[in-house]
Amino acid sequence: MRIAFFDSGIGGITVLHQAMRLLPDEDYLFYADTLHVPYGEKRKEEVRKYVFDAAEFIANQDVKALVVACNTATSIAVEDLRQKYPFPILGIEPAVKPAVIESEKRRKKVLVLATKLTLKEEKYHHLVARIDKHDIVDSLPLPGLVQFAEHFEFNEEKVARYLSEQLDSFDTSEYGTVVLGCTHFPYFKDTIKKLFPHDTAVIDGGPGTARNLQRVLEARHLVNQTAQEGTVSFYQSGTKVESEETLRRYRNLLNRLDELQTLA
Ligand code: DGL
């Protein structure tokens, strides 16, 4: 049985990549809702419908767990999905807690980068209200980064220009931690890092989600016991990806993330 990863687009591959490092023997199914990306700019009800449609398709694919590798989808649907399906369902949310702990020690602030919808949602506001006792958390939506990633545009100059514009009204030296609260953003981690002081930490929830997945699979005795090299199949909005060109692009992203990881 496979482990499914779901996102509006290619962002979830950043989380899948973390899981593959921890659990290399598993078979994975990656589902990108490419027909409806970006979620972050849409209305909550519309996104809910897309997420439930995708989950229904995934539930019919013989999967043993589902990772909602999208902060936006997690914030609006993960609890309801858990009510509906019998297999374990994990989500991802902006890593605000470790960021606040780290920044408080250094008397610095936290900047959460995410989608508009994630930042608007109750789940995010509750999270911040619970953790941010000294009012040090700021936030900024960055829809442009989702667009760049979906167009496989990782050109540093273009991305840096966009980010500089968006950060224009922020004093970047105030931030001890930047949280990548959208799974599309880790592709741009290096470019983001360069816009902040060298000791500003840039973190995301991907590694934590992968560790959670491992814990859950172990606790339920769902870890694959046969020593085999794991496989990944890709789906786009309900259709299996067969095009060699598209498969190559996805695999290149996994390699690109390997390189980023080695550099970090
Ligand atoms: N990758 C998604 C997230 O983590 C959403 C991007 C989008 O579709 O706007 O929030």
C-alpha cells in the first residue's frame, strides 16, 4: 500500500522529499491539484470542495496514509477529512512554535510567509494566539512564489526582485526566524535567506511532518517491512501522469531539493 501526498501543486514535493529521506523503502503517490492551483487566492468553500474531491480519488487508490502537504488545505479541511476516512491523515501547519521559542531567546521577531488563505484562517489565528505571548509574530502572503514555482521558474534574480518588493516595508534585521508556511516556498529558501541577516533562521514544517508520519506509521505497524527501493507515482487532478516530460520535471524537483539540502 502506498502513502499519499497531496497539494494544490508542486509544493507538496518539498514535504514528500523529506519523507523519502526518512522512509526510503515506501511507495508514494503524489497528487497535485494542478487544475485548481493556487488555493491560497481562492475562497475557502471552493478550496474545501477541491480538497474533498482529491481525497476521494486518493482514498480509492489503496493508500495506507495521507499527508495533506499543503498548509492552506490543512487549515481548512484536515479535521473534517479525518472524520471521513479510516486511514491516518496528517497535515502541515506553519512552524510558529519553534520559531517563537528561537526568536524570543534572541529578542528578535518572527516573520511567517504563507498564502493569503492560510493567514486568514481561524486555525492560524488560534495557533498564533496560543504561542505568541509577546506579540513578536508578523506575517506576509507571497502568492507570487506559488506562481513562480508552478511555472518552474526558479531564476534567482527574478524571484529576489519580487521578494525585495514584497519586503520593502519590513526591517529585515528585526527577524530572528522566518517561517516558510507554504510548501511551495522551500524551493526559494536560499534566495529568501539572502534577504535577511546571516544569522536569521529560515525554517519550514516539512521535516517535522515527515517525522510525524514516521511516528504514526510505526505506532500503527504500517511501515513497509520488505527491503525494496520505494517508488513514486504522480497524479494531476485525478489523472495519472504518464508524460515522460512531466515526470522528468517532477523528478528534477526532487533532485533540486537534494541539492538544496546538501547546501544547507
Ligand atoms: N502549497 C500550498 C500551501 O502550503 C498552497 C499554495 C497555493 O495553492 O496557493 O499552502
